[in-house]
Amino acid sequence: MTRAIRWRLLAVACFAAAAGWQLWWARVGTRRIPEGWEWNAHYTGSLTFPDSTGLLPREDQFATYRRRVRWLESPTPGIVVLEDAFTILDPATRKVTYQYVTRERVERATGSYADPRYRDQVAVFPRHLERRTYILRANYLEGIPVAFEREEDVLGVPTYLFGYRGRAEYTASYAGTDEYPGVSVSPGQAIRCADDQFSYRAWVEPVSGEIVKLEEGCRSGDYIYDVASGRRMAAVGRWDGVTSGNDLYRLADASRRARARLLWGGRLGPLLAVTGFLILLTMARTTRSGRET
């Protein structure tokens, strides 16, 4: 086999590899929820319960927040069941003071809901974020519009800040679990954030869609309301939390690695194609120079 043939075969191999890689990358490599995917964070905040008078005290009660979103199973191709567990603990006793766990079917490629009723809503932020409003349905959040606010760096990671402030009703999230007794409500009652002051802010790395920093809470307090009259019936609690400390650094590092992997993965196919083209171009010039001499 001559040298020219070997170079031609190498060029063909580069083109074939580029095509194969691009096909695989488009179908598998860019999936929002790859097999075994997980996002988790431990962060600090407060959860303040009513005192003996039934009122919320002014002084906050410190709490530890734990959030874990993970791949549970893939019942059908292209669909994933995500488990989203949100737990708040008393830091002194380690007793669970709040917990809500959901399991939802979402599309692997995008992180959008598979349920037609929520098809335009996302359980996780998608890859390659746009500067627009997304409808987020995740754990206790029942479809809130989180709007793009601005770009911000978090520990050197470029992020998009999405935010929401307004009404939030989450009665179902107080139903209780094996570790948390929950809050009972009567028919015709609902639990929501007072004065529509619920706040949610997420700093998201825009290429990977991974959350780097999260801030959420209801500083005005959650209350049981009579739905018909809108009257407050009883206080439930005041709460807020934000990622900080070691977990903030860990999430920043994880999102930085995910961003690099996606950027380089998207460039590999074109680089292989360019390599094949340069090989053929070099061969053509070498052949032409040989003929002229």
C-alpha cells in the first residue's frame, strides 16, 4: 500500500469518525438527563414554626436543607423517572422537620415533562439555555414562571440568573412522608405563601443547564387559607434557604466540568472533519508540486 493511499484512508477515517461522532453526540451525548444523573445540595437556612400563641416569632430558627434530584429508572426509551426529594432538618437533633418527595416522568433529551398536561414545563433546566422565561415544575413548585434576569459569575462560572416572586400554593407538599407527619388541611383549605411573597432564584450554568446556586423561601410565612374567602386560618411556618459554603464550591466545579465536556464534545466532530479536509488538501498540493517538478 502506497503512502498516498494510506493518507487517503486516514482522511476517509476522519470523515467517517466525524459523521459517527456527530450522530452519536446529537442523539446521546447532549441528553439533558444521562443515565445515573444526579443533582444534590446541602445548604443552610431557616424554618420557623408558630409559637404557643399560634403566631410566627420574629426570631428565625436555624435549619439544614437537603435536596436530591436523581435518575430513578427509564421505563421506556427516551423517558426517565426523576425522584426529587426535598428535606429540611433540625441541625441540633437531625430530626426531619419537613419533607416532600416526588417522582415524575420526563424526557431524557430535554428535561421537559412527558405528561401532555405539562409538556411546556420543565423539571430541570435544559441544555443551552435561552434568555427567556421557563415554566418550572419541580418538587413543591407547581409550574411557576422563572424569568431570565441577568448574567452573573458565581465563583468564576458564568451563569444565567432566573427568578420569580409571587403567588405559590403548595398544599400537596405538606401531605407528609414516613419521616414527616405533615400538616392536615380540611376540604376547601389550601397552604400558600402569605401576601404572594414567595421567592425563587436559580443561578444556572447556561451550556449544561446545571444549577450552581439556589435561593428559595417564603419570608412572609406559609399559612392555611380558606379558599372561598381568602381568609388566613393558621400559620404553618416561615422558611428560606440558600446554597453556600462547600456545596457552592462543589456545584460550581461540577457545572464547570459539565460545561467543558459539552463544549469539547460539540467541537470534536468538526475538528475531525477539518483534519480529514487538511489531509486531502495537503495531498493535493503535494501531488501538484510533484507534477510541476
